Amino acid sequence: MRKRKFWIILPIVALLGGGIYFYTTSTSKEVQNYLTEKSGPALIESSVSTTGSVVDEYTFNINSDSPATLTKIAGVATTSSGTPVSLSDTWVVSKINNDEGKVVSKGKTIVTLKNYEGLTQLIKAPEKARVKTVNAVKGAPISGDVVTIGTGRILVSVEVTETQSTQLSVGLPIALAINSSDTLTSGAITSINAAATSATSSNPTYTVLITPTPNTLPASARSGMTVTVDVTPTGKDRIRYTNAKLIDEFTYSIDVNNKVTLQSKNGVDVVGVSSTTNTATKQFSVTKLNVSPGTIVKKDEIIAELKNFDGKIRNVKAPADGVIREVFTAPNAIVSGVVASLGSGQVLAAIKVSEYDIQNVSLDQKVELKLGSDNKVNTGKVIQIGQVATVDNNGVSQFSVFTKPDQIDENWRIGMSITAKIILQSKNVSIAVPIQAIQKKGNDNFVQVLNDKNELIDKPVTIGVSGTQFVEITSGLNTGQEVVLGKASVDEKLPASEDPFREQRQQQRNNNGS
């Protein structure tokens, strides 16, 4: 009885087992789907992708009291600062053309310098002036201020008491005698300081300025000489001062870069600056400001009008065509130094390429550029390849590569981040497959195709050029044949395709008309 039951159950178990095996195996075959791609024409490109930033081709600082200075070339800071200040800061005096005391005309060379690069710098008078001091010795190195000059008229300065100041008036005739000579001349009071100049409030004194009659002072007259002054106030007795002094209306220092700085006016040092330290600055008030950031200017266009302490007007001009990047002042403000910065207007993309890729980069290669915040592609080309490496945070040597966009739009700003793709190689081929379709057996290449039974077949191929997405097939495949890229996903939580570049490749094919 037990044996009979065993033989009855055994076929049932066998039938069940066979059914389960058949079901599972047949189901496995049903879900065995593959990702495929048709072989065909394609544009094969190999490229280097990297990042960088937008930079000006050239950047200038436009200064209030000196020539514009070149501060950057292609975004890289430089000590070069244009002509004539594109020279090193240390010089050797090769010739002193005019000694102290000499009167020189505007543009006359006072001192000739040479730097260690063999370049010559001529220290010239900005206007007719008398050489006051020469801080130079022939053959000796020098940096900073080279000469001090006196300009304008030679005046007479005298200190008077509070009572006397009330008796004097502008225009009052004066008799003058230079104490070191027998020279007698005349003049007139041109100003009386309204504020006391003495330190003691109990016995204040006031500065009176006298202008000598033009062309009456001898050639030997020098700033600092003592003068006797006779003045007779209306209805008063004559007053004599023996401690008056000759002074320069203005004094300036000129440094090794021909920068002229105001040191004193009417014998008084510029406020807050000691004339003995040669650190005076020339200050201006901004009477007109004609630009703002983004303003397009032409060479020699007036960007600002300035007025200095002596009432002279200075027009600050653009040194070249370009775009105003920054403005460092405002109307009616006091400015000394940089007024604005000027970009050349031609922007570049400065990018970094690793030492591993730089050997494949060459001039005129096509570049695709995108602003960090924009998907729009701007094309350009490589115009300069750096020869000196810098090391990134990972210890990899990087080389600067500069690219020039073919066109830019108003969204481009200096300093914006850039992503770049340098096209190393580009070739249209008749048969290509995605790069992930290529497999290897030893030194041989093959792709997999499906037969009529949906079975994988290895198919040997010969490859040509390779890009970042496609590989050229020179033999082994026909146009339109489908190659296997991999298995399709059966998990709904995963993307429908395990080929993340499929859409990108299709877009590239569409762009190239294939």
C-alpha cells in the first residue's frame, strides 16, 4: 500500500518540477532584452574638457597723475605698466643733464637713467621749472624720487603780526631787497592768509604772499633766500621786515617712472605730507566723470575732468579702445592715483589643461565654451599655450591655455566661470559605433550582434579613429547593422536605459545631419 502511494506521488512531483523549470527558463529568455545601436555615419571627435574663467586680453589702470599702466595681460598680473612706465623700479644714473639751480623748459631732460635691462628712461620737466634738488649720483643706483623742481612764479613769503595783518591789503605796493645781493625790486601783496600760522594763540602771526614785479628778479634768485620787505600802509608809517623769504609757487618731485607729485604750494607742504620724505601725492577734485562700468570708450576719449590745487584742469583720457571695467571715484570727490580700470574689450577664456593632455593641444584647435550659468555653446579657437606649469591641489601640473571666442554676448563678464571642450580631432566617417560597443580578445577587437534567435554573436571588426563617443569601423560591419551595448534594465526603479550617452549621441547625429 505504501509502495503504491509512493509511485503515485512521484510522477506528480516530477511534473511539478519540470513545470517550474520550464517556466523559469522560458521567463528568463523573455526578459533577456538588449540595448542596441545602429552603426552608421558619425562625426568622431576627441576632446579635452576643462574649466577656466573669462578674462580681458589687456587691462589698464587709468591714473589721475601719471600715464595709464598696463596691469594684466590675458588675466595675468604683470609688473609691466605701459610706456614709459613699463620699466623696472631700480635704475642707474647714466647722466645728469641739468644740475641743481638750472632753469629748464617743458620737456627738457633733467636726468638720464638706465635700468638693468638696458632700457633708457629720461626724467623730464613737465613744465618750465627750476631744478631744486637732484637725488642722484652718476653711476649710482636709484629708486623713488629723482629730482625736485620748483614751478610757477618765485614769490615772497613774510610772517606779520595780528595788528599788522589788519593794516595790510591785497594789491598794496611793496619794495623788495634780496639780502644776499644789491638787487632792489618791487612787488605787490597778492594774498593774506586768513588763518594764523603761529603755534601760540597769544601772539599769532599770519602769512602774507608778495608777487615781485615780473622779470625783475635776478637769475641768481633761489627759493629760500632771505628778503627785506618795506611796506607803507595807507595813512600809516612804513613797516620793514627783514625775515621774508623767497619761495616757489609750487614744488614737485619726479620719480624714476616720471611720475610727478605735488609737494608744496606757496611754501606750505601738502596737508599730511612731509616734503622731506618725498612721499607727497598729487590730489585732484573730480569736476566731470563721463563714464561708468560698462561704458565703451575710444582711444584718447576723455573719461574724467580733474582740477588740482593750483586750479589747473587735467583731462584723463582712455589709453586705448576698450570697455570701462571699474570706476574708483565719483563727481566732486578727491582722487589721487587710479581713476578707473579699462579692459581691452576683447575677452578671452583662460583655461587650465593638465600635463597629461597638454601635449595634444595645439594652436587654432576648435574650442566649445559655455558660461557656468548658461548652456549656450560659444565656439572659438586656441590662440596661446602656456609653457610654464602651475600645480593644482592634487599635485597635477596645469598649463594655461587661452582661447578666443568667435562671438560673445552681453552675458559675458570678466571673472565668470567657463567650461571648455578643446576638440583635439574631428573626422566624419561612414561607419561608426558607440565606443562602449567595442570589446577585445587579446589584440583583436569585436562587437556583439544578435542573430534571429536573439542570441549574442561575436563579430570581429577593424577600428579606425576613436573619439569620446564614437569609434570608426573600417571593416567587419555594414551601415545600419545593430550592435549590442548591453542589457536593458528590468528594474522599474532604474533608468530605462543603462546607456547614459544615448540621447547625447543621437543629438550629435542629428546636429550633423546623419
